[in-house]
Amino acid sequence: MTPPLSICFLRKGESAVITGYRSHEVPIKVYEMGLLPGVVLTMKQRLPFNGPICIYIKDNPNAIALRTAEADLILIESLP
Amino acid sequence: MTETTIALVGNPNVGKSTVFNRLTGLRQKAGNYPGVTVEKKTGNFSHGHARYRVIDLPGAYGIHPSSLDEEVVYEVLADPANPNHPELVVVVGEPFNLKRAILLYQQIREMGLAAIFVVNMMDEAERAGLSIDAHKLEKVLGTKVILTDARSGKGIEALKTSLQHRPGDHEPVFSIPDEYSDAAQQVKELLGLKNDYMAWLHLSQRRNNHLAEKEAAAIAAIQRKNKINPHRLQIQETLARHTKLNGQLTHIIKDPAKKREHVTERLDKLLIHPVWGYVVFFVLLLLIFQAIYTWSGPFMDAIDNAFAWLSASASEQLPAGPLNGLLTDGIIAGIGGIVIFIPQIAILFIFISLMEESGYMSRVVYLMDRWLRPFGLSGKSAVPLMSGAACAIPAVMSARTIENDKERLITILVTPFMTCSARLPIYIIIIGLVIPQEQVIGLDLQGLVLFGMYILGIAAALGSAWVLKQLMKTNYKSFLILEMPTYKYPVVRNVALNVWDKTMGFVLGAGKIILAISIILWVLGTFGIGEQFTNAEAIVRAQNPGITEEVLENEVQSQKLEYSFLGTLGRFIEPAIEPLGYDWKMGIGLISSFAAREVFVSTMATVYSLGSTDDELTIRERMAAEINPTTGRPAYNFASGISLLLFYAFAMQCMSTIAIVRKETNSWKWTFIQLAFMTGFAYLAALLAYQLLK
């Protein structure tokens, strides 16, 4: 079985929909920021050397930056 | 007439401070919340017949706190006994993230507080073609909704009028899940709460700091007995609220969702680019430091001349002697030594608040996170470290947005290593005395050494952060979740108010200390006990027969100083500082520097003028002429000068910083460790440098 995909697996410019979380220990901020199941997001950019990533939630002009450790907790399903 | 207390609450980046500044104008003041130094802004204004006191609470995404900032919001709102507990809450949101703000609004209403709702930044929504049906929103929220654009002032009058509005009862949106109702009931009885949601809130906190120890322990016991994981309760609540809201908002927000290439996206292509983003940031840093030095030049010269004139005329008006020296060299020169830094500090804070206001600061956090993480810091530490180049006090306070306790503590502990502006007068005067005015590969050597001192400060901060990271353990996971808002033109008014607050805070704080130290020094240096002090003249005469009257007077003065209380103190610590290359007079400067570094120069001026009758020389000339009585060499030679530079680079010599660290860490242990580590390290570095160079 392939491991479930997380935001971490997205390449620049790819979009996905959030399906759930990898653990119960996801910081409350993730939820408060609106990274919730069903939300569509786009990978905007990744910084080199495993630096933080930058994503956009659909129709929201504000970007969100996450470390890869947090991004890996959020599970997704790729969108074409 | 009684005042109504209202509180502004909202998510970060919604223009809440702009709303606050619009409401109160200049009638506002910054202070601290009791117990923590999270900055509190309050202001007053009247509208019609009503008078209001407005509190600008820190930005929060939800009521459940995950940083010190958000803890303040929770405590002020949850505790009716809190002196800042409001009668009315104004919840501020922005059109693109309305759901978040409504979530916070519902939580506040369900806590039993009255609230009205503001949608700010409507101008941006209009430009994007997004519209909000305020009437429908009012029905859903059950309160008054005001659409504003605080930057232009649109809607502010309507907001002021609406402050009289008190909404009716709020129908709870969130109902406590059945499996927790027993535990919630127990908390409700324990605390005598009227409200189910308040019981739930207490149950879903990891710590209940605002409660008495006994009650907090009782809640912890209830949590344990019912196997409650507070974190999961918070998640459950947030998810439930979001699900409900999704359905309710569909008819209220009309978003054509047309493809909009925002200016922000285009700017970010450069500003957070994996390569160019860093280039831009470092060029900007260079530009800022360049600006601090070149732009401040004329202002500093003007201030310098004004104080020199003031000092000279005071010196002429008053009879010569030690009191004259206290006033002119001690107090006036000391205050001048602070005022002269206003231009530099103001310029730095202008840049910092421009970066914050425009939204660029969050990009700096994003860019720097990867490079600060190995040192046990977070990207958010970049802000305190940069502000530390102006003054450690506001810098330490700005660490409060760091969620992780360990990262926050390390940031606070290492920030005072950054070269603050108080170190500058010492660096400049010592470098001027001991570093030759030469050109090295086309660059000014003195300037290079000064630049080197800045690099040294950064290296010391990062190095000790790394050491602390190895030594400290943490229970909380470190994380970075950061919103990067759209770029905005900074509001001049916000920047001006911020710069004014920060600069005045620095000047008044340091001014008080200088005044006090100067007077204490003067008293200690003018009086003494013992044969050597009271009989100074006879002793000098006996030792130097045939001495001329003029030389005699000078000798007597310095004999008196040496045996005054101050001199006794200086000679007492001399054995400890002699290996560093300092004489006892410099020792006095060192001791008084523990109140604040910047008093070193004024202290030396007081000490040297007490010890002579000659008032003509400037501080610098006097320091250059001073001979160390033990070594017979100039007191400020290359070896002792470098040793002094290193000591001031590393030692924790600022009472205000110590006080703020104590408050912010809420721990004497860490405050003491910081003081001992920095000062011990400074001593060793200075010792090594002097012994190798002498």
C-alpha cells in the first residue's frame, strides 16, 4: 500500500484537496488558519534545503507558510 | 460620566491597529498587561454623549491560545475580574477570511460577552469584485455588522455610533459533545459558572493560568479523570464550527472568483524567490544600516552641538568645581549621550514598522526560518534579532509571537548579544582612541572595526543559541504556521505612532537611569571618610615639598577622589579588573555600566573631572591623556581598548533588559543564567585579549 500523500508531496504549481490529518497532534493553528478537510490549495513555492513551503488556499489572496514537518501532517488527494 | 470599556479583537493582518488608531487618534498610550510584558494599547475617545476606553488586544486566530499573545486575549475575555474585561467586544475581520473572524466572534459571544462585528478592508474586496451582504450577515450573527475601510476612514463614524448597540441573546452554535457533558458540568459547578461554553473552555485549556492554583489543580484532576486531551477538544470545536459556517455563508459572500493575478503574487515571485529573495533581503539590510549611519549624521551633529553649547554655557554660569562637573559632564553630557541616539533608533524603527505594515516582515520570517532553525531559533526570531540592533528592550518584547516556549526563551536569552545602539558611543570613542585612522584596501579601518563589532554580536547570539539548544529540553513541538498577507501601502499614521512610542520609551527609560547614576556617582566621588581623604591637602604637601599652588590643587583633587567612597569601591574591584588591563577609574565606569552601558562615557567624564580642576578638555581628550597609574602607559591603549570593546560586546550591562527578561521569562533562574553567562563570557574574552595583546 502506498503511504497517503501529504502537502509535502506537491510540486510547485500543483493543486490538491485536503482529506484529513496524519495524527491528532496537529497544531490548532492549522485548523484556525482554515486548512480543513475539503479545502483546495495550491503549492506556490518551496525553499531549498528542506526549508518552509508556501501555499495558497483557493480564492484567498493571503499565502500560508508551513514547515515541511507540519505540511506532512496534512493529507491530500491530488487534483489534476 | 462613566466610561465604557470596549475591546478590539481580531485575527492578525486584518488592520485592527488601523481601526484602533482611527478611533482614538493620539489619545492612546502603550503599557503592559500585569504579569506579562505583552504590549497593551489603550486609548480614550468620546462620541456623542458617551465616553469610551478602547483596548487593542493582540491578534488571535481563535480563542484557544497557542502563544503568549493569544493567552492575553483569552485571559482578558474569560475572566470577569480582569481589570481590562470589556463591556463590549468589537470583533474585526477581513472579507477574504471572514470565516475565521466569525468563528472567533461566535466563541466570544458564547463566552457570554456582548459583541459587534466589523468587516475591515472593504476596499480590497471591492477591487477584487467580492461583495458582502451585511444585512444577511447581521441575521446570521445576531448583531450589528459594520463594513469599514480603516485606511481611508470609511465606516469609522458608523462604527462609533454602533458602539451603543447591545445584541440580544446569542443562540450557541456549538453544543458540547455528549461524552464531555459530565466533565463540563463538574467544571461549571466547581467554578460556579453560569455558562456551559465557559466550562468547556476551561476544560479544553492545557493551563488555566488566570485561576487560583487550587481551582486550576481541580480542573486538571477533572481532565485526568475523564481522560480529556485538551488539544483534541479544541480541534473538535474548531472543526464543528467550520462545518456549520460553511453552509451559512454561501449566500452572504458573493465571490465571482475570477482569476485575479494579485500584485502580491507578482511581488512574491521576486521577494520570496529561493535565491533573489535572500539577495533582496540582504541588500535591504545593508541599505537600512547605511541609512541609519548616513541619514542620522546631520541630526546627530545638530544634537551634539546643541548639547555642547548647553554644557558650555552651564559651565560658564556656575562656579567651577565638582558640582559644575556633575551638571555639565555628568548630567548634561549623559542626557546628550542618549538624545543623540534618537535619530538612529527612530530610523531603525521606521524601517522595522514599514516592513511590518507592508507585510514584508512575514516574508522575512519565511525566508529566515530554515537558517535559524539549526540554532534552536524560529524564523520569527529574526524580528527580535533585527530589532536588537536598536535596543534589546522592545526586541525582547517582540519575541512574544513565538509559539514554541523553547524557541522563545532562546531568542530572549541571546537577543541582548546583538549590538544595540547603547553600545555605539563606547565603541565609537574607544575605536577612535585605539584604532589608527588608516585605510585598508581602500576602506576606513575604524569603520571596518565597527562593522566587525556588529558581526561579533551576531556570531555571539547565534553561537550561544546553539549551545542553549543542546542544553535545553522541551515538551512542545516546534512549528511554524505563518500567514503571509497581501502587500499593502503602509499607513503613515500607524508607522509614526509606532516609532514615537518606541523611541520615547527608550529615551525616558535610559534618561532616568543616567540622571540617577550621575548623582550617585557625584555623591560617592565627592565624599569620603578616613585620614587619606579628610587630610588630603596636608598629605600631598608632605609628599611633594615645594609644590606650586596650581599643581597642588590638582594633586589634592585626585588624592581626594582616590580615597572617596567611589575611589575605595574602584580600588576594591581593581584586582579583578587589572588582568583585563583596566585601572580603578575604568572600574567605576564598568560598575556603573551595569545600570546601562551608555553611561560609561558620561561616568568617565564625571570621574575624570572630579579628579582634576581643568574643565577645558573634552571627554575624548581627557581619556586620551589619561595614564594608567599601575602600568604607566596610556589607560586606553590598543590592548586595553580591545579588551574593553570585547567586554562591552558580550557583558549583560543593562538593568532595563534584565528587568524585561525577568518579566518576559517569568523566571529568576533564566535571568540570572543569562546575566552570569554573558558577563562571565565577556570577562574571559577581555582577559584573553588583553593578555595576548599587551
